[in-house]
Amino acid sequence: MLKVGYIGLGIMGKPIARNILNAGYTLVVHNRSRGVVDELATEGAIPAFSPAEVASKVDIVFSNLPDSPDVEKVALGEKGIISGAHAGLIYVDNSTIKPATARKVAEELGKLDVFCLDAPVSGGDVGARKGELAIMVGGPSEALEKVRPILEVIGKSITHVGGNGAGQIAKAANQIMVAAQMVAMGELLILAQKSGADPEKIIQAIRKGAAQCWTLDNKPQRLFRGNRQPGFKAFMQAKDLNIILDTAREYGIPLPSTAVNAQLFNAMLQSGMANLDNSAVIGIIENLAGERLQTHD
């Protein structure tokens, strides 16, 4: 059986790595904070102390990191994957980063006969725990087919979008829609309540009609219980939107509603909400409207 490595064991990376381990794969893990490494080691994972060490010990190495500079450092920096790379290694990046960064990493590692797949995921912490993520893949199809059995452990939807960078473009499109849904949900809940209707009844009324979406299926009940903990942290949503706007400027693409949504999520960061769930953008709508969503146990 293939030996697998996983680097970056945060809200998404940890459950993904655990699912790979539970599927019976030999798993080598590394994370900047060692506590989670030790935790997975008690479950059978092999701890490593650098990305280079992980890469040297496995056939396939995954990463799940916060931003483009982090991926570039882990892949190409000192004691990075590039230092432990060997011909035939496959590098799969589950992070959400700039398409240009994904292409640069693929080009540099390709010089060492390493195959690279940018494979960002969608589905939040719930999808990660359940192994039901949507995975968008850019890179060579032959590498994808070798990795597919592992991706099927962590995801319910695997789509080969195109060459290197295409997976990140798909994730950018995904995040445009996610941000729009989160903002729209916040607006409609506050509109309902301040106008004198029951927001929970409103959700019941609309969620099976044309407004049906993942956000309305998964987020309102958490908000009604007063739970704004992540999920998917607001600062990560803001980061993704800034990546999208940078990419749009690079190609001369106007994205007016995404620009407004980016401002709302950046306002969360300035309002002390950076580590809350992305659905907590409702807090900015509440501040603007002077109306706090009522909650119950």
C-alpha cells in the first residue's frame, strides 16, 4: 500500500489526515504545532519534524496550509518538500492559494520529476470529518489516477478541472459563491427579524425552493443556537476573497459583488471576529442594522 504524508493539521487537515490513517494507509505527519502530531501518533501515525522528512519517507505527500506564502515555504523553502523529494513523488496541496503559486510550485518540483496536484477542498470541517469533501483538482491526470483511491477516502466529489492551477481557479469560483451565500443569509435573517417575522420560519419557507443552497441547509440552526465558532474561520474566507480579487485584477475581470463581500469579511477582521465562523459575517449586518439575531438553546 502507498505511504502517505500529511503536512498541516488544522481544522481541515487534522480530520482529513485521520480519515487517511483510518483507511489503513501508513501515514507520516508534520505540523508546526506539535500537539496534534502527538495526538495522531497515538492513533498510529508516524511523526516527522520537517516537510523534507515527510517527503523522503512517502510516495504521496499532502499539505493543507493557510496561504500562498506558507505553501511556497513548505514546498520550496529550507527543509521543504523539495529537499526530501525523489523522482515519482506526488505532491497534493489541499490548501486554497493563488493559481500562480500552484503553477510555480509545480514547475519547480517538476524539475525533480515530482508530480504536483493542486486539490483544494470544499465542505468545511463537517465535510472533512465525514470524508464528504468536494475536491477540485488541477494537474496531470496520471498523477490524479494514482492518488484517486486516497481522495475517495476524504471526498465524495472529485473533479479534474485541468492543468496545474485549474483546481485553484475552481476553488476561487467556489469561494465567490460561498461568500455570497453567507452574506445573503445574514441579510435575510436580519431582514426577517427586524421586519417582524420569525427567521426560523423564513428559513423553513425558502430552503426547499429556488433559494435552496448548502449554506441554508447547514448554517442557520448553528446561528439560532448562538454558535458562531468555526467551521471555516472568517479570516480564511477573507484571505480567499483577497486571492480572488488579486487574480481578477491580474486578468482584468470586474467582480463587483465579490469586492463588496470582501469588504464585509475584512470588516470582521477589524471587529475582532477573525476567528469566528464565516457565517458570523451576520455580525457585521447586525452592527449596520442595529439588530441582534435572537438565539435559543
